[in-house]
Amino acid sequence: MSKLTHIFLFLLGLVATAWALVSIDKMPFWTFSRQKACNLAIGIHECDTIFIGSSRVQRGISPEIFDARMAELGQPALSFNFGMAGTLVHDFERQIDWILEQNPGKLERIIVEAGTYEQRIRSGQWMRNLVVEAHEPTSLRSRLSSVIAMRRPLWEKVQVTGYVLAHTLTNSLRIGQGPRILDDWCHRWTGRGFRRFGILPGRGFMPITMENAPNDIRRRQHQKWVANPKWAATMLDRKRSGGLPAEYRGGFDHVTCRRQIARLKEAGIELIYVVMPTYRNGFAGRDGLDDVANEVRIVRFDDPDAFPELYGFENWFDAGHMSLSGAELFSARLAEALVNGK
């Protein structure tokens, strides 16, 4: 047999194996998110509100506080915090896909953290589970659209395009994921499925403390934060006086954003973007939100003068994450913003 024949048979076997793995890969998507996704799956048909976002949402919104305040305001709700640390805007797309696949009959709204559409190579770590698994084939078009919209030199766009394509191909072939898929399949076959995972307290809300901080970087950030209240005050002054810096302007992916808006509108689910409070100036492309303000509801909490109590120094773990007291306060304010239309 010729070398070309051997290569062809190898590729055929690789594709066939990947297809077989994908065909039995029915559990909720990412390795790191399985417990949270399975918790949501068990009660998703009772939820009317789901929060999606990064660690700012995961650590910053308490469904119990939000629901209690909604009830006080005459609009009872049952919500779930589907926020996941480390995720980015394009990763939210897969979460929305999965939610819609469950046909949640009572779901009224999905509240999504507004963030940058700018693609980047995450931390230079090419093969972490999050980095690979988040690049689903269904999000490839959106990711490439965002690369085009990026305000970056051409050579950097080419580099990021290669990164996106490599990870999408790796994930499509389920390279390195066979043991995880087999384990999931065995749990389904024995009837344990979603319920093999323990129940998460707080319906997905995970407040951040020194004890449960995900890594030493976060702990050092907290230590620096509490030791420098003047530095925090300076950050707020810059936020108030400078407006959105020039380097944060542009790069908003209108195509992907409008596709998300249309998809949820078609599903009969209200999409709400929330600009989370932060001591930092914002995110790249934030000015692009103004272009879609007539098409989707946007609630903003990035003005420290409009929400002075949210920006109390004691309510923050670091410059980007609220402490438990801040999260509880914010959860109530978010409910008020939705009901009162502010």
C-alpha cells in the first residue's frame, strides 16, 4: 500500500472515531462546567430567568436575593446563575445554544453580561480544557467575524485566526476527550446521568472569598486591594472624569451581537445585556453597545455616581469582583432595574 493510502486510512479512522465520540457525547458541554450545567438541567423547566457571564456574574449575582427582591416588587421569579469563571462573550453563545436545546418552557429572560467581542489567545495556554472545549464549530463563524472587527494589526488577526481554527478543529475531533465522554456515557447508561453531580448551593452563585479564591493571583489581588483604598479611589476618579478611553473604542462585533438578539427574539425569550459594575474603565468595544440600544434592553451599572452604594470600597474583593456584601446589594439593584425600567 502506498504512503498516500496509509495517510488516507489514518485520516478516515480519525474522523470516524471522532464522529463516534461526538455521537455519544450527550452530556452538557464543557468539562469544567458539567456540575453547574447538570444542576441547571435538573430544574431548567422551572426557571424563568438565567444569568450568563464570566466570574463577575458567577461571583456577583445571588439568585436567592434577586428572586426575593423581584417578589417584593410584585414580579416573582425563579432564577439560576449560569456564570462561569474564565468565559468570554463567544463562550456565552454555546451556553445559550445548550439552554435552547433543553426547550425550557417557562424561561422568560436570559440576562447576559456585556463584554468585549475581541478575540485573543487566552493566557498563552493552548491546551487547557476551557481554551479547547469552548471553541465549538457552531461558534466558528461568530469568532471569525469578531476577528475581522478587531482593531488590531493584520499580522495579529492572522495569528488569532490560526488559534481559533486550531482549537475548533481539535474540539471537533474531540482530541483528548475520549475518557471524559466514555465516563459520561457510562453514567447515563447506568441511569445516573445529570444526577451524578452534587447539588450546588445558591443556585449557581459562588461568592468569592480568600478561602475559595480560585488561585493565588486572585488572593494577591485581594491583598493589594484591601491595602490600597487610595488606589481604589483613584481608579474611580479616572472612571468618572476620563470617559471611555480611546483604546477601548471600536472593535464591537455588530454582526454577532445582532444574530444573538434575533435568535432569542425568535425563541420568545427576552435578552437583556447587563454592564456589570467595575472599578475599571470598561471593555474594548463598549461604545458599540449604543448602536444596538434600540434593539435590545441594556441595563448599566458602570456609573459610580448613579450607584454610589455599589461602589463602596468594602463591597469589593478586588477591582473587578464584588465581595459577598456587594453581590447581595447588586442582586437587589438588578431586580429593581428590571422592574422599574432603569
